[in-house]
Amino acid sequence: MLKELLYPLVKYFTPFNIFQYITFRAAYAAVTALLISFVLGPMVIDWLRRLKAGEEVREDGPSTHRAKSGTPTMGGTFIIFSILISVLLWQDLRNPYTWIMLLSVVGFGLLGFVDDYLKVFKKNRTGLRAGVKFIGQIVLSLLILFFILRQGNEYTTLLYIPFFKNPVLDLSYWYIPFAVIFIVGYSNAVNLTDGLDGLATGLVIMVGLAVAVFAYLSGRVDFSEYLQIPYLPGSGELAVFATALVGASIGFLWFNAHPAEVMMGDTGSLSLGGTLAVLGILLKKEILLLIVGGVFVLETASVILQVLSYKLRGGKRIFRMAPLHHHFELSGWPESKVVIRMWILGGLFAIIGLSTLKIQ
């Protein structure tokens, strides 16, 4: 919005020329989202406390978590609001990518909100039934893909793999089910990881920063040609969205760090996971996003392996408890140590992902 309003006035006031630069708008999108989170955080937390929107802790989980019972949840509402305001202010509203991303963050956020609402206010411990939630995610993913394919280019259905400069496969119509599985899977992966104070939030920040770099490089002819990655006109604007997401998440982490004053709930985790997946699809970095978000992949894999082991091996488990972070807790690691070590691992995955841009 600010670009549309102020950049045309550059002939009267030359400093407004700065609004054409993505780096400037991306930086201030992050700052804006961060400040909005700081301002909204205490008000939303107080509002949630008055509504008695408290977290219900699983009885079969680590005993240390019982003290968290009653901690306000649905804090993802102010993450989403911070992203929305920042993006509307700083991103180019004429760019179709802007509206695809807004649809993603709001759509998955609403789905998560309904799930949280049923758990918190209707006292339904399971929230949305798994089948209903899954169908909702698929329908929303298909709607997002409809708009992505309408804006499609020569790269849309191609599949790129790190270390290969050329696409390995054109999925053609098969790209639709592939992309749906990717979006739904990534959304649920972040949701599974959101089990400890600050864990998912910190990892989302690292993935978001890496995605911002991918977006900026993909939107530049010179850098994309030098790195031999697809040049995607207009994709540089996605860097603005990614930094807004990072800024909002940092602001939320201020209140979500151990001991957490608020949990993001499915409102936040489904929204952030789905949004990151859509960014990966638009930037043709689907496989690379699995590397950058390696901790999310490990957490999801631990749940799948645990279920398979339990069903196929007569009730035997691989881990003390899944997802993986609970296994480490039950092995005697303090919560803060699990979180910090997972963050270190997440940072390592992000560095590896960024390094692949030059190793092709």
C-alpha cells in the first residue's frame, strides 16, 4: 500500500524512491510485524485469560507439562494479524503473489481457529475430527493451487532438487496431488512440532529467513542467472511476506519463550506451516524447503514410525513418546535444553539449505 501511495510522488520528493527497493520494504515489513506483535501481545493474552481460553495438557505427556495447564492458547491470532497489517502496508498489492499468500495465511489460520475454538470453548478435546480437518486442508490447498496455476509460468509444474541446476521432472497434472500433499504435510508438520515453549516459533523464524533469501534471489535476473536457479519475475515480493512472517514470529516468541505466557495453538501452527509450504511452491523450492525445515520432517517422521511400529510390532514403540521432542524430555532432558538443541539443529539445516544454492 505504501509503495502504491508514495512511490508515484517521487517526482515531488525524491526520497520516496526508496519504496521501489524490496530490501527496504522487506526490512520494514519485519520491523512493523514485530512491533505490532509487541503491542498486541499483552492485550491478546489478557483477553484470552479473561475468556479462560487455556491450554489443556495431555495426561499421558511429560509430568513437567502439567504446570502449563490453563496457559492461554490461540495466540496465533496476533501472529496472523501482525503479518496481515505488515504485508498490506509494505508489499506490492498489484503483485498476484501477495494475494495468494494472504489467502494462505488467513485460510489455514481460520481452519486452525475453528479447531482451537472447539477444543477451548466447546470442551471437545479432539477439536475438529481428523477427517474433517484433513478434508479442509485439502480443499484449501486446491483453492490456493487454482490461483497459483492461473498465474503459472514455464516453471510451475517442474520439480527441482538441490545440487541439480536443471529440473529433474515435469510433473504436469501430477503436480496438483504432489503440491496438495506437500502443503497439507508441511502444515501438519509445524503443528506436530508445536509442543514445547518456543520450539516451533524459533524454527519457523529460521525457515522464514531462509525463504526470504530464496525469494530475493529468485526475483533478481542477475543473481538467479549467476546461481543457475529459476528466475521468477515478481517473486522478489515474497521476500517482503517472508520477513513479515519472521518479524511477527519473533514478536510472538517474546511471549512464547519458556515459561510461555501464551501458546500459538492450531491457529498459528497450521497457518505458519501452510504458508511456508505455499512459499516453497511459488519459489520452486519444495524439496529444498524439506531440507531447511529438517526438524519439522524429523518430528513428523518420528510420529509415523511410532504408529507403524505400534501397529506392526504388536504394541512395541521406537520412542518413549512421539513427536521426537517428547522422547528427549522423557529421556531426562529439561525442556529448555530440548528447545535450544532443536533450534541449533534447525539452524544447521537452514545453513545446509542455503549452501545448496551454490553447489549445483
